[in-house]
Amino acid sequence: MRIQVIVVGRMKSGPERDFVSRYLDRATAGGRTLGLTDFTVTELAESRAAGAVARKAEEARAIAAALPEKSVLVALDERGKGMTSERFAAQIADWRDAGRAGLALLIGGADGIDAQLRDRADLVLSFSPMTWPHQMVRIMAAEQLYRATTILSGHPYHRGD
């Protein structure tokens, strides 16, 4: 199963980009034996439309065009479902075992994800009801993907109950 993080906005070089890269490199290395591959980030340009509704719609079209066919869609949204790292890892394994070709983790722009795209998602996931900077969300998403590989492989990185 190929794993792709699709984000609206570009991250500048610096420690945040380094963290994302480090976690996704680790996920790639650990995911190979689990059937989880190609942990990549696709950055899309932020819309320059005048209003939030128009921006979200334009960004949703760009996201939809970047989505791999037949992939599971996970939209990150503060109104989404909260879950433990163990449950998230198990859900990824369930999708993999069901033969899904890929997983696309979506991080919207500053205005969020368009409602129609969010409604299409297989899972709307929240890391917190708080609003976080996109750079932090990318780091958290990359770390949780890495953590999922460690949970599924029994690696001691994750020290749950």
C-alpha cells in the first residue's frame, strides 16, 4: 500500500521540513516488510481566490486531481474523529489487508478542507480539537505514520499500555 501525504501549501527548508523527511524516511524503511511503501509528500499551491469558500473549492479540485485512484482518503480536520495511535495503525493494516492500493492523508489549506471533499473521505481524523499550524500538522502526520509502522512491526518505539 502506497502512502501519500497531500498538503495545500509549501513548506520552506528548515527544521520542520527535516522532521517530516526524517519520520517519512523511517516509515519507508520500517514499512517495507509490512507492505507499506512510498511514504511521500505532495505539496499543492494555496488558492489565491478572494473568499474562503472559493479558496477551499479551488484547493479541493487540486487535491482531487492529485489523489491516486482507489486510495483510501483520510482527511485531517479538527472536527474529525479522534483515535489512539494503536487504532490508527490497526485501521491502516485493515485497509492494507483489504487490498487497498494506497492511502492519501489530506491536509487542507488555511481555510480547511472543502466539505464535499471531506465528505468523500473514508476517515475524517482529528489530532486535536485545537487548530494547529500546518507545519506542525505535517510533522505530527509524518510521526504518526512512522509510529504506525512501529506498532504494526512490534518495534519498541511505541510504548503504549
